[in-house]
Amino acid sequence: MSAAWEVVIGLEIHTQLATKSKIFSGASTAYGAEPNTQACLIDLGYPGVLPVLNEEVVRMACKFGLAVNATVAPRSVFARKNYFYPDLPKGYQISQYELPIVEHGELFITDGEGNEKRIGITRAHLEEDAGKSVHEGLDRYSGIDLNRAGTPLLEIVSEPDLRSAKEAVAYMRKIHTIVRYLGISDGNMQEGSFRCDANVSVRPRGDEVLGTRTEIKNLNSFRFVERAINFEIERQIDVLEDGGEVVQETRLYDSGRDETRSMRSKEEANDYRYFPDPDLLPVEISEAFIDGVRETLPELPDDKRRRFVDDYGVKQDDAAILTVSRALADYFEEASASADAQAQVVANWVIGDLSGALNKEGLEIEACRIPAEDLAGLINRIQDNTISGKIAKEVFEAMWAGEGTADAVIEARGLKQITDSSAIEAIVDKVVADNPGQAAEYRAGKEKLIGFFVGQVMKETGGKANPGQVNEVLRAKLKEGGQ
């Protein structure tokens, strides 16, 4: 991107709240049911039915507001957002407009230069989801699945404080982490539980006036968010540098072609003819209710990250990785409690081998095949010199494959480390005798050859010799031979 331009980005993140029933009805929100089996008359807006607000939705919105240092409004109002679309049978969506439940929050991300950056959160408001248009497998027709109609959403709107696609992804990931920590959403992007619209504009660097923005709709992966925004930035710059004007519009991202394309002209708020919903009373929240919600807040990611650094001595970057998921952080703490090693050693195993095994099979930490206590048991066998770090890799793979605890694998495979000094000395004598040329070069000053000798000894012992002892004995024997 040319340095002559500045990018301005704001995100509208739609988070599906993890309630068992919908926002205004008792219909189920369970994912994966047969089409149109979980949409009741209230969701469809039939004449004579009245919506009733789900209290748990209000509690979850308050949780989010408190977690991002926002103001939870003592009074908020539901409005009707009027528009026609096939999957919106009522002809309007119940949302919040002028008086949302949450306003003026903030969170902090790390920018491209490694600095902490504050991102403002304009508002978070409650609304119902629409249904879903289905086009696959219906020949020339489209189907409508209304199971999702009425599912509770929290729409989180950022200030236009983001200045790159990478910052946008960092912000989105942070929101994703927070809603999962709070337990208010499963954040499952494949199922549509967490998605966003990105508002993107560019302006000459140094200008205060915002450029004309476009809105990219329904981005449902972090990778697509970054790619879509980057494409749109370049597209807008090309238009402006060719003397054209950016048109305010809604665009869709085509992941196959890696491009955005025009969907429709961008509506303004007055196009939706918002007005307070006559069927719903204002939401009034007492201080006692808010205090009760505050008491249920868990330790949040930033606080947990700082604690891991201060109390456990874990590196900053590693603490950030460990606290992305509440379940991963809990796993690390449980393993650390049982391990006879520094917490950083445990962190290395969790972030390295364990996360690698999970990623390879597309598993979340909740589906981990090695309990935290068993990983600690493996680390303990390295610490007490039962096995070497290299053999530990083999033991880990066996544990992952279901062969039992570290002790069981070590016993079954005969992997105990050789620590008997006389046995190691005998093997070292053999290796030195078998390689007189390399021994002479080492004694002549080519000390890097120590690695060659260590390798030969480890080969002779099947990797079971204690590397520290091998190193010590080798240096002594080679020194003796040179005298």
C-alpha cells in the first residue's frame, strides 16, 4: 500500500449468544436441526403473538459490557428495523438503535510495531438474527430456513480506530477471546456464531476527514477478514488514484477469487425507518442486577496474561498464546501444579508439542488426548533424568496415540535413560577408539567435533544416554588422550 494513504477501519461483530432459547420466544437455538423445525409463530411475527424478552440475553450483554469497561445503560429500548428480505418474514428486525444496552467501551490490542493500542467500542446492542437463504441443491430455486430467525445476537460496533487489516484481525480475535472467556458465546465461526462486517475507507495521509466507506458483509473467518480488507484497500486506492470516486455501498467477499464485489448501495439509518417496538417495554436494569453480574465475571484474558508473567515467570509472548483460550490457560495451570519444573518448561510443551498435535488433527484443547496431569508426569521424567528430552518426544507421541501415561510408555518400551557412569564411560571409550582421526582433530583445537562424538554415543545407546553425562565424560576422555 502506498504511504500516501491512510486506512480507516471499523468492525461490526455479530456474536450469537449461547442461550438455549431465542431472544423473544422459547424456540430452541440448537444448531443443525432440520430446516424450519425450530421457528415458532413469535419468531415469524404472526398476528396476535407477542415477544417476551429472554432475561439471560440481558445478563450476557451486561457481562460483555463490564468486561470491556463500558457503560451498561440503566434503560435501553428495542426498535423495529424495517426492510424486506425473503428470510425476514416479519418485514422488520427487532434491534436496538438510539438507546443500546452497552456504550463507550474499550479494549487493547498489540499493533504492528508491538505497541499496545486502545480500540474504542462505540456500542453493543441486542438484536434478533434473521433466517437463512439456501441455494445449494435446489436447482433454479432458493429455499428459506427460518431456524435461525430470532436467535439472540450481540452486535459489537468498534470506533473507526483500526488502521490495517492486521489490526482488524487482532481486534476481532480479542473480542472472540473475551466472549468465549465470559461463556456468552461459543464463537464457532463455521456455524455462524461469530461473524463480522468490515467498514473500510482510505484517505490521504494527514487528512482529518474520513473517506467514503464501503461495508464488506458477513466475514466468517479471521483469514477472510484480513484478505477481504486488504483487497478492498487496494481497490479503493486504485479508484482514487485513477481520478474516480469510491461509492458508498455494501460488498461481498468472494474467497474463491479473493476479491470483493458490489452487492447493493449502502443504506442509511433513515432507510430502515427505525421506531420503538410497540410490543416490547424498555429494558430497565438496576444497579443490583449489574453488581450481581459483575460478581460472576471470570478472570479476563489480559489479567490472566499479566498473572502468568508475574506469578509463573512465563515469557510475555508465551503468556499471550496460553491465554487466548480459557480452556488452554486452565490446562497450563493444571499441568504446572503437578510438574516438578519451572512453569516456562510446561509452557514450552503446551505451546509446542501439545498444540502442534492438536493443530495437526484440527482439535481444540477440550478434546486433548493427554490430560494435563499426564503431561506433567512426562515433564517430571525428564526432570529426574529418567528419560532425555529427545526420548521424551517419542514418549509424547506414544501417549498421544493412547499407549498410557509416561511411566507406562517408558516401562513398556524400555526407554529409561542410561545414567550409570561406568556404562557411559565404556561406550565413550569405544566411540573414541573407533574414530581416531576425529579425536586427533578435536585435540588439535577443532572443538566443534564434540557434537559428532555426542551423536555417536547417543547412536550407540539408542538415544538413552544422559546427554549431560555423555558430554562431560567425552571431554574428559578426549583431554586424557591428548596428554
